[in-house]
Amino acid sequence: MVLRDLFRNHHLLVAGASWLAAQVIKPVLYWITKRSWDWSWLWTAGGMPSSHSAAVSALATAVGLSEGLDSAAFAIALVTAIVVLYDAAGVRRATSIQARILNQILTELFSGRPIAQTRLRELIGHTPFEVLVGATMGVGIALLLSP
């Protein structure tokens, strides 16, 4: 196997293009809502749209289109996508809520005291809407880029 073969793999290209498109949209949406640029959104997890959802949905769609909906490859891609979508909106979202509460506790506990405190990253997961938009975007990109 040669490295260039990876760049010829249509399924990987579709998943990568969907992930990249979702990541590029994030700083644009941040600018629209906050009227300032935050380029860290290009590589940050969480936020709108879900790039994880876009990538796995695009991959499952591309595999389904090329291998058939009755193939083992599609079944593997679909089940993996469902797990990732569930995780993005469920487990990771719960982690975000816990981080927000812990940060609030730190703020209240140590307010006015000169103590170093490390705040937790609060935006880790996605709302169900962010997951839905990412998944829809992935399916759309896969349909557009598939032969």
C-alpha cells in the first residue's frame, strides 16, 4: 500500500471534505453571532455544526452508495455513525454541562482569593440540533461528491 492510495480513496475524501467544511463554517458562524473572529474554531471540537457528525454521516452515505445498503461495509459504517452521533449529542454534551457547573463552583469558591485555578473547557459536546445539521451536511456533501 502506498500513501498516495489514501488520497485516492473516495470514501476517505468525502469524509474528510465533510469534516473540513464543518470546521471552516464554525469560525464564520462565530463571527455572524459575535461580530468578532475566533480562528481557534477551525480546530476546536464542539460547536455548530458537528464535524464528527458530518464526517461519519458522509462516510456511511458514501459507503452505502458505492457498496450497497445490504453490504457489511455499510452496516459497519452506519453503526459506527450512530454511535458517534449518539456520543456527540449525549455523553459529550453531559460532559460539557458538568464542566460548566464545576467552573461555576470554582468561581464562587475562589472568588476574591489569589489562587490559581484551571477552568475546564465547557464546549465539548453538541446539542442535538448541531448533530443534526452536521449529519445532514455530511450526507449532502457525500451525495454531491459521489460518482
